[in-house]
Amino acid sequence: MLMQVNCSNCHAPLQLPPAANSICCVLCQAITLIADPRSLPLPLPSSSHQQQPLPSPYNHAPPGPPPQAHGRKRAVICGLSYKNTQYELNGCINDAKCMKFLLVNRFMFPESSIIMLTEEETDPYKRPTKRNIRMALRWLVQGCQPGDSLVFHYSGHGSQQKDDNGDEVDGYDETLCPLDFESQGMIVDDEINATIVRPLPWGVKLHAIIDACHSGTVLDLPYLCKMDRKGRYVWEDHRPRTGMWKGTTGGEVISFSGCADDQTSADTSALSKITSTGAMTYSFIQAIEYGRATTYGNMLNAMRSNIRHVDEGGFVTSLLTMLLTGGSLGGRSRQEPQLTATEPFDVYNKPFSL
């Protein structure tokens, strides 16, 4: 029977080959000896076992405010170009490289704590396939502790599919499209929420930066910041009518996404004037570099203002949605970056930090 061990370095779950006495982690390359007491073999869970929804954190979170994010920093960055396919994008790998540079040089993330998944990676386990993205997301939250700061950045195609469990207000699940989505399927928001949101313990902060079409609620977070063009906002309650808990186990998750669930995102050279980038990723980084990211509200306003002043439309990254749904670009509204969170807060008072 296949056994599961945790990597002795990054604690990622690994499948142990029969009779093996050591295993190399595909994520951090560490060698784990089976006799290592930090790595106890456990049977793989049955595929028929249904994970129960985690309880609300309100009843068991420690008293007082959570600690500042000053502990370990860890990030997963995905950039997908879908090269040599009809879905090809031009700016997504540029987005991934720029985001890594930002995290390392502005926010002091150690390079060794960042997993890059792009088609330029030579390691087959670092290509942004469905399996590899799933493994990287599990690694991102594995063993996190109070004070840790986590980041998940994705630049690529996003789409929608009919909701089949009644937990979506609009009746559609949002999805991310891995490199092999045509054969392996898309990654649905329910899975993303269960993997990196619900397990997050008290004191840990996760930021998601999702540059994709239909990405407004792709983490299935309970609250959406509805903001008008004058900067006035209200928090919309997006908790499922079924009562299923979509928040964390005490941690904090804040997500910036490229557009609303019914919008598409642009892959364009009109912003940088030099090379193609995702409009949302470029605007996110520019807001930080120009000192406009003092609070979450100022960040969101700066990103939206930057995109509104670009005349070029979002044709390229809306191509996938057209092909999958048989739709057209006619009548689609221009993208507006969105902010969602596990808890409502004063967006003009809460300082932005990673």
C-alpha cells in the first residue's frame, strides 16, 4: 500500500515508493530519511472520505489582535503562457518574474521560500500543471505559524463553470486554468478555498494576487468590497446560503483579483509601453512603487484608476471564455480589480503590508 510522509524540510506531503528508505522532495529538493522522526509515514486518506467543513474560528481564536506578519515569508508564483496553443498569452511569465522581484527586493521574501511555476522552468515539477499547482498550494500553508506572511500570485487564464453544490451567490464557480486544463480539468474555487483558506490558523496572513478573467471571488472568501468610482465602499456578504463555512481557522486572507466574476482581464503592452503584462499585476506593482499602496483602499483605487486610463481592451485573456462558452466580447464591461477578505475592515485605515 502506498504510504505518505512529510518532507523533513518544507513538510510537503510526499508519496513513498514501496520499500524505499528515503525520498527527495520535488518542491525543495530535500532528502527525507524514512527513519527521520520528523516524518512519520501515514496511510493515504481514502478518496471516498469527505472532508468536513471546518468550524467557525470565532469560538476558539486566541484573545486579542493577531500578531503582525513578521515571521517566515513564503510564496507561490504561477505564470502561464500556454505557449503554442490557441489560448497563448504574452505577459503572464513577465508578471511572475516581476512579482518575484517585488517580493524579494521590496518585501524581503527569501528566494529559497518562493516556488515559481512557469513553462520556463526546466524541472518538470516546476511547470504549472494541475498536479504541480495543487502540490505548491499545499506546501504554501503547510506548517505555517502565527506571524507568518504567505503570498499566492497567479497570472493566467481563469474561467467559470456551473456551481453544483449551491454555495455560489451567482450560481457559478470560478476556476483557474492550469497548463494541462484540457486533459486534467480546471482548479475550482471550492478546492482553492479548502486548500489555502480554511486550514489557515490564527495569526497567519495570506495575500492572493490573482490576475485572471472571472477572478473576483476565486478564493471563495466570505466578503467582497464593493467600491464605486469615487472610492465609496460597502462590504457585500458572500457567505454561502447553505451555511458552509468559507473562512479560515482563525487566520486572515485578503485577495486582490484582476476583475469581477463577470468580467475579463487584459493581457496588454499598453501599460508598461515596453512589453506585455497583465494589467492587474502591473497596476498592483506600480501602486506599490509609486507609494500609493499605503492602505488597502488606496491600493484598490490606484489599481482601478491606472487601468481605467488605458484605452486598449482585454481581448487576449478573454479568448478562453469565448471558446469555452461560445460567447463573444460584445457588451463586456472593462475590468475592475476586486478586493475580497475573510473579514470586513476599514479599507482606508488598515495599512497594506505583505
